[in-house]
Amino acid sequence: MVNKETSKSSFLPDFCEVRMVFVIILVAELLAIVLSLAQPSHIDDRLLALATYSMFIQCISITCAAVLCLSRKRLNALPDHWTATLSFLAILLITFIFIEIVWWQFSGWAVADNSRGAHGQFVLRSLGIAAITGALALRYFYVQQQWRRNVELESNSRLDALQARIRPHFLFNCLNTIAGLTRRDAVKAEQAVEDLADLFRASLQDSHRLTALADELELCRRYINMESLRLGDRLDIDWDIDALPANAGIPGLTLQPLLENAIYHGIEPRTHGGTVRIHGNCDGEQLRIEISNPLATSTRPGHSRGNHLAQDNIRQRLEAIFGRLARMDIRDDGDSYTVSLTLPYVPHESTDR
């Protein structure tokens, strides 16, 4: 699921997620293996030592994950240094409680010898391991949060650049088309002005949040209407999106830049134009949207081959918003160029614009 909690970046991950629980169990088991291998060489039954360490460490790890899962919202509402401090103290407290339970219940059984001061050594050794492991884990979570924040900031700055970058040739062509229509067909000229105004309005809106798929598709249709006035019969659009839910959430200005690239690089250079295909489906958990265009055999003079700014921007925004749940794939088979988007199905609150 996509994180919808607050605008504040979460310092701690969601320990309630199955994937995170699996990672914790795996890391705990690796720690148990390392500690069992670090036992003195005169200890023969390493399997018993491994089983003992595994039971002890797994119980502590899973309990810590459960406590941090239940208190995550409150901890994340605090400043980062308080979140880290309280989480670290919680790990030490839980470890100490398990230490005392294990010692008094199983003292003398594969835990520590019965020599004088064994209890203190066992407590200090266990707390030391918990302190080092907990500090490293919290440091890793903090660094990961800072990395996500930097990626999001870079993605937002790229989106701002994309919003401010309406291709001059598109703007000039639209104005020329509108000027020509005012003399031939005033109704179409008026509609073209409205479509152009909507495109600019969308480019100026805050597109860092999710928008309804229906609104994004409507924006694409208005863009195609503008291009159809200029390209005429050279531009053909094949829509196959009936299986897509209209209320699905999608980052704003995701599909329109891909359509713009498809028309600019796949249709304009071709003498007879071609067909841009838009296919989409939903299996209840994921959306899959494909935009494909024919490849031009040659590039006209003055026609840029592009720098993939829009594609890189969309890929980074999908990663910043959905993480590993979303991806963008590009396929070039020699005759056609296809961009495929895969993202989780997140119902949008409203389809109103």
C-alpha cells in the first residue's frame, strides 16, 4: 500500500508489513549464526548453540518489531532525534526483559555457566549486542529516509522544470492553428483555446500528489484534440482503456508527456503519420498502461531526438511515490516504441477536477 499517513517523512519503516517482518527474521537468524560461529572452539554442539541463540534473538526481534509497529505513528510525530532515542531505549528495555526471563527460567542450561558474576556478564553481553545491532538498524533507517527525501526533492524539482517547459514548437503550432481556425471555423477555434487553456492549467497545478485517472485521461484527450487539428488524418489514436478504473490514483502529468513524446517522435516525422496505441488493464491490485507509437525511419532536419527528460522524470516520481510497487519499462522492437507503466491500484478520493 502507498503511505498515506502525513506529509512528514516516516523515520521508521512500517514494521507491520510482511516484507519488513521477513527481513527482521532473516537478519535475526543471520546474527544468531554469526554468534554461534563466534563461540569458543572447545564447544562441540554448535547446533544447540545456534538453536538457543535463534530462539532468544528471534523472540527479542519480533517483540521489538511488534512494539515499534504499534507505536510507529506516535514516534513518527516526534522529531527525528526523539524518535531514534525512544526506539533505541525500547529495544534495550525489551532485550533486558527477555534477558531476565531467560536467565531465571533457564539458568544453567546453555545460557551461561554458574560461575560467580555469570549473570552480570550475560546481561552486559546481551545488552551490548542489542545496543550495537539496534543502533546500526536505526542508523540505516535514518539514512534510507534521507535518501528517499532527496529522491523526492529531486523528483519535485524535475517536475517543476517539466511543468515550466511547454515545448515552444507545440505552443507556436497551437497558436498558428487557432489563428487559422478563427477564419474558417470559429467553433473549433473556441474549443481549441479551451483545450490549450486546460493544458496550461494542468501544467501549473501541484502535480506532486495523485490525481484521478479519469482527469489525467481527459487531459490527454484535450492534448490529442489540439494535435489532431494540426496533424489531421496523419494522427490516429487507438484507445483500449475500458478496463481501467476511472477512480484510480495516478501522479499528475504522467500520461500526457508520454503521449507528447509518442506523437512528436513517432508521428510527426512520418509522411503518412501513424497510430498511437493506448492500452490499459487492471487486475484489482495493479494498473498496467502501455503507450506505443511507430518508429520513424529518419529524423527531419531540426527535429530533436529528445533527451528523455519526461521519461526520467516520470520514472523517478513513480519510484518516489510508490517505491518498488511501480515501474516503467521501455521496449523498442525496431518497428514500434512502447512505454509500459505498472503501478498499484490506489482509489482516488474524488474524480472532481
